[in-house]
Amino acid sequence: MTRSLDTRALLMFALVGMLFVGTGFVQSWNIALGIFNMGLISAIMALGVNMQWGYAGLFNVGVMGFAALGGLAAVLVSMPPQQDAWAAGGVQVLLGLVLGAATIVLAILAWSKLPAGRMRALTMIVILVGGFFLFRSVFDTGVAAVEAVNPSAAGYLGGLGLPVILAWPVGGLLAAGAAWIIGKTALGLRSDYLAIATLGIAEIIIAVLKNEDWLARGVKNVTGIPRPVPYEVDLQQTEWFLDLAARMGASPVIFSSIFVKLCYAALFIVVLLALIWLSEKAWNSPWGRMMRAIRDNEVSASAMGKNVKARHLQVFILGSAIIGMAGAMMTTLDSQLVPGTYQPLRFTFLIWVMVIVGGSGNNWGAVLGGFLIWWLWIQVEPIGAFVMQGITAGMDPDAWLRGHLMDAVAHMRLLTMGVILLVVLRFSPRGLIPER
């Protein structure tokens, strides 16, 4: 059975690989590599969700929030600091954040140290209300000063000016920190309440990114994020690259774009393979067997002395960190942070479809689902347009039916995702590569 399952997995990956190769031959290798790179990032996100759901049965629908934190890390780590903004109000902003954090810590200490009663309640009110007004008075002044500095081109504090590749682990750390806060408060709830909590906090994260201009310019977006690979223009002016393009008989402009995408692919493949190796080691270890036991029967696992909530928190943090790392990689690939693009359809629903279709509880299944579903998400609309043009070729150009069918092409993505999900759940309810 193991051998047949391995053969099935290899066959599935070969078929998905043929889709990408066919895209290169039929359309262009630039398009194929662009889809492939985003497929790699999607596969990493699917790995993170699979760790939470497939390992522990945690229903996290706040994927987009953790991905957005990864994107924020790319800005905070790699963008150069805005010296004028720091001089105008950067210290006040930091001081305000410190005061806000100190207020929360002081309130927690008061709650834990003081005996229950009216005195504790009054002390909490004084700390929270007084701390809030003190925080806002300092923080708001600093924010107004920062956002007033060249708002059309800057208006934010900038980052640390470090190599952008360092933003990938930092994105994982930011997402892990948010997951710890969420987990400490929500993992004791039922699965449906956990889903509501993660979705709500993800929306809060996106709202902060959109409205706090001092942090990452809000909806004005941050562009020109440094890249870990060469720029196409620089390659086109390099002798060795021009000689290589001439030997291959390729246009330097087109070949430079392909070369850059190949460099990104190499970096992403290294990260993906490292994460798969670590995930497989964890899955096949005593820790992985313990997680499966908790997932299948929490009551029995708890009776055997396992700390269910602590293990849930652990795997929730690990999965969120992987999603945050993928979010930082995606922002690096795009070279820009656009908070408005973080939508539940793309960063939650689609990632969940990847995990379910690929096979939850199977790391390789999640990777397969990431590549397959992303290829379909991009290619279904042009394929649908081609099919509809063939169907309506003999119709009158002004016919209402032709116009209706052509307008329906824009909805082919959602229709196809729904049909694929239903078909897989009907004929292979455990996914294309099921958990062993």
C-alpha cells in the first residue's frame, strides 16, 4: 500500500508539472515561471495551514492576517529608515507604544496580584483609563508629525535597511507572536469560536495596515522593496549575461526576466524543501504521533496526561510562523506592500482549498494542492475565455446570449474552484494524496 501511494503521489506531481511545462510551451516561459513562483509560496502557506488543521484539527480562517504580518516584516526590515520622519516624531511614536505596552502589563499585574473586590476593580479602571489617555496624548502627536513629512512619497518611519532575505524569518516571528496572543485567548474555545476569533483578528490586522500610515504608508502602499536577486536592467548591462543570452540565442530583455524568475524560484525551492524536511521529521516523530492522538481524541489524550491546550498552542504558533514567512516571501517577490490586496478569498479560502484538495494531514498533499490550485486559479479565466470564444464563434456579435456567455468568463475562477472542491470531496474525500 505504501508503494502504491508513493506511485500515486509521484504521478500526481508529474501531471501538475506537465501543466507548468505546457504553459511554458503554449504561452511563454515568463508566464509559466511567474505562476510557478507563486505556486511555491502558496505551497508554503498550505504547509502552515496543514500543520494546524492536518496535525491538530485547528480551524484557522485568519490566514490573510498572518500573511499580511509577513508582508509588513519585509517593509520593516528592508526599507531604509526615513530620517526626517524619525526626527519629526519617531521617538514620540516609540515612547507612545512603550506606554501602551506598559499600561497592559501593569493592568495584568494588578489583576493577578490584588485580591478580588472593589479595590481591584477601581485600580484596573484607573490604570486602563489613565494609561489610555497618556498613551494617546504621546502617540497621536508623534504620528501626526511623522505622517506630515513628505506624505506623497514617504510619511512613515521606514525600516532598518537590512537585507530583505532577513525579513523572511522576521515575518515568521511576527506571525508567531500574533499567534501566541490569539492562542492564549482563543485556543480554549470550541473550533467554531476559534474560527470566528482568527477571522476577526485577521481583519483587525488588515485594518491597522490600511489606516496607520506611519507604520507602512497605509493604502498609499510601499513600493520599491529591495530584492534578493538582480534587477533585469542591471543584468542587461552586464557583459557575462549578454554573452550568455547570445550563446542561447535569446533576447537579453526576455532572458533577463526569465533569469530573475529562476533566481527567485531557486530561493523559494530551498525554503520549501527545508520546511518539508522539517515537517516530515516532526510528523514521523513521537511529537507527531502525540499530535495525531490529540487530534483524533482530545479526551483520551488528556486522560493520558497530555497537555492538550499547550500542544495546540505550540502547533498553532508553528503553522502561523510558516504562513508569515510565506507572506514575507510574497511581498519580496512583488517588491511592494499593498494592504488592499489581502482578501479572505485569496489568502484564506484559496489556501484552505489547496489543503483539502491536496490532502490534509499529508505535507506532500498540501504542496501538491498549492501548485495545482494556484495554476488553476490563474489559468482558468484565459482558458474559459478561449472556450467561450469557440462556443460563440458562430453567433451574432450583438446576440444577448453571446454577451452573457462572455461576461460569465470573469466568474470561471470561483465556479471552477467550487466544482473541483465538490468533485474531490465526492470521489477522494481525504484529498488527492491522503494521509497515510
